[in-house]
Amino acid sequence: MDLMGNNGEVWSPYLVGTFIGLLSMATFYFSNQPIGASTGYARISGIIGKFFSKMHTNSLSFFQETKPIIQWDVMFLIGIFLGAFAAAYMGGEIKGTWVPTLWEERFGSSYLFRFCLAFIGGLIMAFGARLAGGCTSGHGISGTAQLSVGSWLALMCFFIGGAITANLIFNV
Amino acid sequence: MNSIVPDSLQNQSNQNIDSAESPDLNKDNQKYNPQNTTQLILGLFFGIIFGYLIQKGGVANYDVLMGALFLTDFTVMKIILSAILTGMIGIFTMHRLGLVELHIKPTRYAANIIGGLVFGIGFGLLGYCPGTGAAAVGQGNYDAIAGVLGLLAGSYFYAEMSGYINTTIMKWGDRGKLIFPDVMGVSRKAFIVYFAIFLTISLYLLERFYALF
């Protein structure tokens, strides 16, 4: 296995998973933070909201608990983007695609249709993540590793809801 | 497995989670303030590693993530279960040694279930989750940009509703911090040992019977 990842080879999922487990130990130890992605989006949405109406944004119940400012989790989210770019760039794997292959086989190659559905999907997903209290990272990795009942429940519901939706849009 | 879970873990099951968070740790001090420069840089650094791993694991791809939902591609499950296995043993061991605090999100049955299913609907439509979506943009899957914009819009929309939700759904079945060993009345050490074995067997069976995918 080429650990530097310069040949674009996919790493073993067990190796990647183990590294993510070790990474979460490191974020607990060095930053006193669990791994998570969705709160970063929420803070950024609030930061953008403050440009339009600072008073309204700050008055919202959610943003009083989760301050719309740049902190650890926002930087972590930006890091995910940069890290994936670095890995893809060094591995010669920059995709440069606008519509995924599987999507195109089912729904055609319209950029607009794919973008609209992706936007709506993202919107619904973020709402669900906030309601559930986390996403596939925050609940699905950090919460489950700490054996939280709610996190295991949420992770199962992510996949149940996802499996039903995916099968409905592709097979009906 | 026994050697890495300290014996003292045995006696912890009846303690409440908050009091078990080592008071001497003083993780509240300035060093761990998520807004200070060191922590911002560390956040970016750890994020870069996470994104790198997501890309190398091949889980920033729409087809792989949808494969997880169609139960035809088990890469996502293998990664998640391996991460849980390592993270569980590592985090609870470090916690027992007084090195880290736990960060357990509250269990709220209605919010976890309804929110989880709503999340799933969005996941099925978008084909990326929040973390893998950011990674997908990074590797040049441009449709994920629309997903990211949707995530921002959805987060703000939730915030608009949060006043109402906090007084309703969030209160239904709110059990606070709840972890399996405490619910089941077994020691953390015993639970972790058996659960680690269970996860390992699950991964083995997954590999054994779905190796072709």
C-alpha cells in the first residue's frame, strides 16, 4: 500500500476507520472537542446571516446556544475541504464532474436538475442534523464511540431514512 | 483487549457521567478555548487529516455513499465501525486515565428519531453527508457545492424555527446524557470489551459475506 497516496489508490476502509478513531482521540486530547461537521455549517450560516441582519440572527434561540462565530469546528470543516483537495490533487484524482455517474444514468445529465435536488437535499439534511443534534460525524462517529444511546439511534435513523429515500427515487 | 482497558473502569458504572468527568483536568482553561489561535490552527489541521482520510477512503464519492444506502457498497459501514471500535477503546481509556473529558450529546428520543429520519431523506437526495460533502467539493465533485449551499440554508432555516422546536420536539423524551453501559447497569469496562468483540465479529462477517462489493 502506498501510504503517501500518490497513486490514487483507495485505502483499506479498516485502515481509514482506524485512523479516524485515532484522530478522534487526538481531537479529544489536544482540543477537548469531538469530531463533527454539521455545527460548522450552522455557524457559517449564522455568520452569513449576520451580514444581512445581525440583530435578527443573534435573536434566534439556536444562535444564542451556538454562537455564529469562527471557532474550532468551523476551521475543522474548512480543513475537511482542504484535506480532501490535497489528497485528490496529490493522487491525481481531482474529479471535475458536475453530475455523478449513477445520478446521470437515472435522471439524465441536466446540471440544473442535479443542482436543485442537491440543494434541497442539503437543506433537508441540515435541518435534520440540527434536530437530531449532529450528523454522520458528530453522532455517527464521536457519539457512537462514546456509546451514547441517542447517537446510535440517530445513526440508525440516518441510514433508514436514507435507504428509503434512495430506493424511492431510484426504483419507483 | 483486557490489557488496554484499565481495571478501575470496572467500578465506574454507577457514577453519573458529569461527576466522572475528571474535575482536575481543567479543560475549561484558556488553552482549550475553541476561539484561540492555537485551537483554530489545530482545528484546521485535524480537519485536513479528516478530509484526507475521507478522500483516501473513497467515501467522498456519490456512488459509494449511495451504495451504502442501497446496501450494495459497505465501505461506509466498514469505516464507521472501525472508527467506532478504535475511538471507543481509545476515548474511554484516556478518560479513565484522566486525560480527556467525555462529550456526550443528550439523548432526546423524539428529536434523535425525527431528526435522524429527516437527515436520511436529505442524505438520499443529496448523496453526500455534511463531512463527505465538504470533501466532495474538495476533490472536485461540483454538484456537492449545491449541497453545501443547501446545508447552509437548512441550518439557518432550523435556527429560525429553533425557538419553537426547543420548547416542543426537543423536550419529548429528553433523557440527557445516556450511555449504554449505564442504561444496562453493567460496568463500562465489561460493556466495552464485549462490544469491541461484537463490532469485530460484525466487521469480519461484513468482509466475509460482502467481499465482492
